[in-house]
Amino acid sequence: MNDYDYLINQLSLLIGLIDVSEEEVYNQIKHHDQYALGITIEQLYEGQYSNYSNHITTAAYVLGFAHIEDFITKCITRILIAYPNTNEWKVTIKTIQEKGDGLITYIAEEQSKRLTFSDKIKFIEKNIQGIDAQILFEIKLSNDIRNCIMHNNGIADNRLSPKYPIGEKIVLTAWEINNYGLRARQFANEVWQKISSISITSV
């Protein structure tokens, strides 16, 4: 299974997770206290199905984003190995001596891992021509949503305006998660089609 197939498989598995966010499922389990917390699912989510649903969809979103970022990292690694002159990662003489013939692969892996997501997208834009501009915009927006979820307690900031009102909680529906997944697939497909001809046996 190549990196693209693995990503698509993982995104497909998330469909099962967002299915669990449906109200029908919530109603079937809301009285459960399976782990003996002394509190039911309904109480845990303060009697609000919307809290339950958004918790699951948000979890699916963050996990899906992690998979797409991992895919992008691997694609960048392939490019850096094939075209080492594009690599800007600096290493010591000691590292050069230690890694020997594996130096190019090592540097490629290190640079691709250490780039922020925004820098990874900039790298893609610079080194892969012809990626749909609208998809790139949506991928960048997805990153801003992820950052607000992870680092701003799920509250929208000015980066998400006007899609989400500033200062309000980000609410993600199952349909939105599915749509983000479809766009991620399209983005990944475009990137993979352009780099899959690069033959890198060590990646």
C-alpha cells in the first residue's frame, strides 16, 4: 500500500466515526455508564446532543487532518530526496560523517517533519505546479480551523472570519467533516498524481 492509498483508507475509516455522531446513536447510548464513572453519557454532555455530536465530529476532523499532514510530509520527503538541491536543512559535519550514504534521506525526512503545516503548503505551492488554487485555499482554511480547535479552545478567531463568527465556538457537522474529507482526497490526489512518477525506493 503506497502513501496515497494509505491516506484514502484512513479517511474512509473516519466515515464510521462520524456515523456515530448521529442522534439516533446518541439516543441509544445516552443512558450508558459503561466505565463506571458515576455519570451517564447524557449527563457527561450536559443533556445536549449537540455537545456529543460536535465532540465526535471535532475528533474526526483533528484525526483526519493529522493523516493529511502526514501524507504531505511524506510527499515532501520524496521530493527532497529526488531533488536534494531544494533542501534547506543544515547539518553538522558530524551528521554528514554519521549518515554517510543515507544523508540525503535523513536530511529530507528531518526537513519535512520540522516544517510547520503552513510551510509545508508553501513548499507544495513552490515545487508542484498546477495544484488547484481553490483547494489550496480550503486546505489552508482547514489548518486555521484545526489550530483554533487545538490551541484556542475551539473558539474561532479572526483567521476564520467570516466563515465562523469571531469569539464563537466552532461547530462542525458530520456533513462538513465529510466535505472536508472529500476536498482532502482531491488535494491528495492532485499532489500524488504529480509526484508518483518520482521513484524513491527508500521512502
